[in-house]
Amino acid sequence: MRLMLITIMSTLCLLVAPNGSFAQVTERDNQRSAAANYRIQQGDKLSVKFFNNPDLNEPSLVVRPDGFISLQIINEIRAEGLSTSELRARLEKAYDETLLEPIISVTVIDFIAPHVYIAGQVSKPGRYDLREAKTLMQAVFLAGGFTRDANRNMVVHARPNGTGDWNIQSAKVMDILRQKGSQKDILLQDGDYVFIPDSKISQFNKAVESIRGVLPRFF
């Protein structure tokens, strides 16, 4: 019984330790989650390692302005818009034809600061630091708010899905502001696009057509 009490007290001490050890663990978890969600961008520098074929290693590979990377043996591959795990899977599949069970790791060693894009009927459309615009509503406010011609009832949100296309959804901003119904503010990720259509556009499919005109194309 005494041993059990000592174990419980020791656990509690770790949880409330003044050195912030519990907070440090939580911060590390947050960092791992952010790294897993990071989407590779043009200008990022990658390290690609082949565990069974070190002669193919690329210690400092820059993603070109067209979003592609060039490696030995295989054709160039688009890296932009992918997570490191998605790019690793594509590389292993590409090398599977020439290497016996390729085992590859991909690491971003230098990257462009995470950002989101805001376009359409806002006062200051453009690219914004994700640290300053973590949610859809924060992005709208950071971009100076709606113009007079904005459709305030429908904001379009687009996110790369890792397969060469985009997941696109709409949000009712006024419901978010009024905390009405089940509509919640959307937590943004690196590379997301937020598009505010013109008030003349009331149908979602028409708004999607508009935003696809400004989205990068993945091939």
C-alpha cells in the first residue's frame, strides 16, 4: 500500500514539476504534429536518405520554382504540396522498379515560413504568416476585413490533399461570428487558401470555379 502511495505521489510530482517538464512534453507533441502537417513548398531544402543505397543520398536538395525535385535514376517528382511522409511514399514507389525494397527518409532541413493565402473580396488580399492567421476568421480580419461587395455568408477554404488536388469547403462567416448552429471557425494549415467570393456569387459550385482560377495546379 505504501509503495502504491509513493508511486502515485511521484507521478503527481512529475505532472506539477516546477521545471515545466509536463509542458515541455506537450510542446514537443505540438511540434511533432506541426511537422507532420507541414506541406513542402518551393524553395524548401530537403534531405533525402537511402538506407540501403547511400550513394543515392541527397543531403541538400532544393525544391525548384516549378515545385519539382530531381534525383538520380528516376524521373523528376513534384514535391510541392506534399508532406514529408507523402513524398517518401512516392519516392519509394518510384524507386521500387530499380531498387530492392527501397527504404527512404525525407527531412525538411530548411523551409519557408508557414503561410496562408487570402484572396477575393477583402481589403488586403495576399500571403500571410500562419502564426498571425491561425483560423479562417483571423485570416479575414488580418486581410483588412470584407469589402462592400463581399459575400459574407460564404467563405471558401481550400487545402492541398496530397494527391495533386484540393479539398474545398465553404464556411458561413456570420454563423461563426454569432456562434450560431454547428458552424465552427476553421483552423488553418500551411498552404491553405481562403477565398471570399463576390456577393453576386451565391452558389457554392460557382465559388469553387472562381477559387480554382487562383489555386496552384499540381501535376
